[in-house]
Amino acid sequence: MNWEKLLSLKRFGDDFKRNRKDQDETRLGFDVDYDRVIFSSEFRSLQDKTQVVPFSQGDFVHTRLTHSLETSVVGRSLGRRVGVELLKKHPHLKDELGYLPNDFGAIVASASLAHDIGNPPFGHSGEKSIGQYFLSGDGQSFKDKLNDKEFQDLCDFEGNANGFKILTQSRPGREGGLRLSYATLGAFIKYPKESLPIKPTNDVADKKYGFFQNEKDIFTEIANELGLEKENGKCFSRHPLTFLVEAADDICYTIIDFEDGINLGLVEEEYALEYLINLVRDSIKSDKYNTLNNTIDRVSYLRALSINTLINEAVQIFIENEKDILNGDFKTSLLKRSKYSPQISDIIKISVEKIYESKEVIEKEAAGYNIIKKLLDTFISCVNRNYEGKTNSYDKLILKLLPPTINLNQSSLYSRLLEICHYVASLSDRKALNVYNKITGVEYK
């Protein structure tokens, strides 16, 4: 891989080359990417999607939206700082092509902003509940009617692939989705592979998959433009800046989810602060810290120091391993190589035990399973009967609940099923509950 191709400003449908030197410095193409994500309806719905605790009433608890905004800020810092170092190593990128450190920051910030845009309601249990519907629920009946890759897409429904669908899916008047630059789309794709074959490896890029079968062609076009292809198109490398997007997400959910747990009282303050202090012993100013007389200020101070510490680590690790990253030979996340990896693991372990598996979270995730199952069952049945011309009066009412952006008449069964999963995944937590209450009649009891 080479940076000139990886920094492509090309967008879907372009029939001309976008050169960095021709860009308006007051509104770069990569800045436009950020704007298009933040003004999208799909991004706005993240304001009511679970980050840690579904339906939380806590004042301090993050949603997917606040998490995404914070991740984009960290991603911007990572990108800019890496950009400074890369332009020293590859001066032609600046001198001949016009790239600046802020370009790297804007790409990583935009991809980081969008990184959760495809996640279903109710946290990661939302993904699992959609998959479970096809794996062991009523959706099993479709197995023999789909090819293996199509059915696997549904059984292992993936928020990252759904996010790529949102960013690139065409519909009338919106060809190419949000039409982001290929550099930003490349940085967004954490897992440049299909749902099948499943080959467990130690490569972090193989952990999940990154696109549905319906988006395979646009993925391939983007990958070829950026030079991600290897092994004759059978395998693809990660875009190097994806490692920074991943690091930004890792930093934020590790530190800030932990902070939420403390503020919610799920993790004891005295016990928790010790873990954060272990991350920042080299930078903490004890005199200042000892003047802080409340939990919020103490946690905020340690959080800021922790994030800065991990940004420094990620930048150093990226630059030291740039050659392997460009060659597609770097197989782990950046923070896995960090000297603070044991401390990070300790914090994540406590978060799992005290926060992600707390009674409050489990009870609400269990409710989410039932809500999503009912929504899928109802809408899939109605849409398929509509396609077959067998709608009844109930079906006609239910179909009116679907937004006009849903294509009900696709001839492909896979496309219809994926469209309903895509719709359900687009719902916020409360919207999903609201639709469930309407179709079950709970709202009118």
C-alpha cells in the first residue's frame, strides 16, 4: 500500500480526479465527510442508542452519539499527530501533493464519528438478537432459500457492515449514500472481509466482517481504488488509518465506559480510581489531584490524563510499525502493543464484571431481545406477503408503519430480509420500544 492512493479524495460517481492541491482550504473534502455524517438522520438516531446501559436515566451516561463524538475528537488528535510524523517521513506527500497533518486528522475523525452509525438498538445485544432470529428463531425457515453467504450475513448480523451499508447504499436521489471520500470509507472499514469463510486467526482484521453481500461491489471498488487488494482480490488489507480509528474507539470505551460505571455507582470510586491512577502515574500532579474534593472532578482529571497517555502510546506504536502496517503485516490493535496493555485489560475486566454484566444492563438487554424478535417477525412476514400479493388488512396497516425509504418490492428475498434488519437496526432504543408497543397493543392498555 502507498499513501498517495490511501489518501484518495474520490467519491462515488466521480468521473474526474480530485487532487489535494486543488482543494478549498476552508472546506476540505475530508471535512465535508465529517459534516455529511454529523447531519445524517442515521447519526442523529444515535442520541438514543445504548452505549452501556439501555434506557438509563443517569445524567452522566453516554449514548452512542456522545461516545461517537468523543471518539471523533480522540481520532482527530491521533490522525493529526500521526500526520505530522508521516509527512516528515514522506515529504513528497506535502511538497508535491499538498497533504497536511490536518488531512490525516480529518479522515480519522470522520471515520471515527461514523464508526457506530450502523449499530442496532440495545447495545451489542441488538446485533445478537437479530442474528439469533435467523440462527435459532423463526428466521431459520429462510436458510434453504438463500446462499450460504447471504444467510451468514443475517445469522451474524454485524453493525460494522450495516454502517458501511448506511454510508454507501444508493436510493433514488441519493446515489452512493452519503458519498464520502474513499479514504474515509477505507478508514471506516475495520474488517475488510465477507461473513464467510469464517477462519479464526490472530489477525484483528479477521475478528468480524465489514460488508454485506449487497455492498460487495462498492467495497471492492473502494478497496481497489485505495490499493487494499492482496492475493488476487481474494483478501484485503486494512487501511492503515483504520488502526487509528480503532485506537480512538478503544481509548474511549475503555476509559469513558469505566467513568460511566463510577458515576452510576456500579463501580466503587475508591476501588476504580486506583485502576486509573495506574495508567497515569508518570503524568499525574499529586498536588492538583489532592485538591479535587468530589468524584466527578477526580474522575474527569484522571480520564483526561488517561486519554492523553493512550494517545501518545498509539501514535508512537503506529509510527514505529508503519512499514508493517503498509505491508499488511501488522496483525493486532495498536493498544495491544502498548506497555499499558495490562492496565487496560484490568479496567476492561472490571467494566465487564461491574457494568456490562450488571443486573440493570442484563434485564434491559433481555427485554431488547424480545422487542427485536417481535419487530423482525412482524415486518418480515408482512413484507414477504406484500411481495407475493397476499397482504391482508393487518399487513396493510403494519406496512404503513415503515418509512418510505424502505424498498418493499425487491425481488431478492435476501434483499428484503436485509432491508427489514437494516430498518430495525436503525431504530433508537425508545423508538424500537414505541413501535413494539404499538404493534402489540401495549400502548393502548
